Amino acid sequence: MHGEDLRTRLRSALATTTARLGEAEVPSPSADARALIAHAADTDEPLVLLDELPEDFDERLERATARRERREPLQLILGRAPFRRLVIDVRPGVFIPRPETELALDLLLEHLDEAPAAVIDLCAGSGALGAAVLDELPCSRVLSVEVDPAAAALTAHNLERAGTGRGRVITADLLGEVPELAHLEPVDAVLSNPPYIPPEAIPRDPEVLAHDPHRALFGGGDDGLEVPRAVIGWARHLLRPGGVLVMEHADVQGEEARDAAAAIGGFDLIRTLPDLTGRDRFLVVRRAPGEPTSRSERLTR
Ligand code: GLN
């Protein structure tokens, strides 16, 4: 194709797709249009560098645009989501990793003196947090725990891509007994982006409400903190003295999350930290020294 024709075609595709997505009230129509065009053109390069388009470009773009018009999440259409240095594979039916969760790993490293040898990711979803640990900390091992078997399979896949042989997944419900966890040696760190939305706080975006599994969104109980409380309880049992938990929560849950950690006990540091927009979004707790949890105590919790 002549360079000029190609550029005209791309310009017109961008204008039409942006207008259609705008009409469908997609929040970022122009950015999404560019991403869909790159997807249809089968390229990761900037569009200006393209010198040809695949034969089925128009059909591919039409299919992708129609899906996004129906408010299917962009990440599901592309099959991937950026997370820190990685591109995580995503699949329908599994919670899509969010940019705000990326900060959890920085907060963890700020609270530890050295890179953690053993990290547990509770409520792993697609496995993004654990995969980021494997990618950025080449000496770390990760154990991810996920209740949904389909999500656990995706976690295994993403861990393997990020750090072959250093990641492991177990499928388990943290609200019940988990013998595999009860038997573990204490670890340096626990990361978690659990479900935490309270029952009445129904997400507004159709991308979230119709596509993220509700089990990954709503945390249970009157306050949405049933699963987060279980996460904090497990962290108390799993962390070595001095080990750190970083757990994401909703911006209104800072105090409740600190209270939950204080009630569970065994921590000598309990604090709330903000996300990049200044909202309270992370609970950080450190396991108190001199109070090792015995295996029998862990087994009978
Ligand atoms: N952050 C999610 C959302 O934006 C809520 C649930 C979660 O991350 N664990 O909908």
C-alpha cells in the first residue's frame, strides 16, 4: 500500500473508531481506539511506523470496536493488561489487574530491609502481583493462593511466564481451613489485593460490573471486609517476625482495616498508606518479633 493511502486509512479509522466509542460512553475513546487499531493491525509499534496493514484489518477492527462499544473491557479484547514491567495475560471470568495495585510491591519493598526470599500472594486472581515479584526480584519465590480454579490456572501461567520454576499456586478458600498454608515455613512477605467492596457499593462501570467476577469484587460481610480479615489472619500466621503484609482496600476502609489488624494482633506496626492520588488504599502491617506462631497453633486456627 502507498504510504499516503495507509496514513489516510489509519486517520479515518482513528476518527471513526473514536467517534463510535465516544458515542458508547467509553471513558477514554481516543486512547482505546488507538489500542484497538494497533490490535487489528497486529502491531506493538507506534502506528506512524506502520508500512502495511494485514488483509483482514477492517474485519478485525470492526469486531474489536463492536466489543468495546458493548463495554467489554479493553484488556479482555486485547487479551492482556500492563502491570508494572509486565504484560499480564488476562482471560474472561478472571479479575483484570488494575494500575493502582502496582503500588503494593513498592510499599512492600519500602518496609523490608532486603528483598524477600519467600512471598505469598493471597487472592491472586490473574497472578499479577506474584508475577511482578518474580520479574523484579530474581531471587524471590512466590506462592500464590486463589479460590477460583480458572483464575488459579491463569495465575500459574502468568507466574511461569514471569519467573519459570519460582512460582507455585494452590487453589484454596481462605475462609476455610488450608492445610497447605498451615504447614508452611514462615515467609518474609504477604501481598494481597483481596475482594473488599461492601455489598451496597455496586460498581458503576459496566466493564467492572458485567465482566469482573463478583467473587473478586465483593469482600463479604456487612462491610466488605470478611475476606480481607481472613487475609490479615493468615498473614499473622504466615509471616516470620519482621515480615510484612501489604493489602489493598477501598479508600473508606483505612481505619476499619487497621482495627481489624489490631484485633487479630501479633503486629508491631500497623499503618495505612495512600495511592498515587492521595487516597487511603493500603494496609501495611509488620509481624511482631518474639512471637513465633507454632505449627500446632496454625493448624488449629
Ligand atoms: N479495585 C476493584 C475495583 O476497582 C475492587 C476490588 C479489588 O480490587 N479487589 O473495582
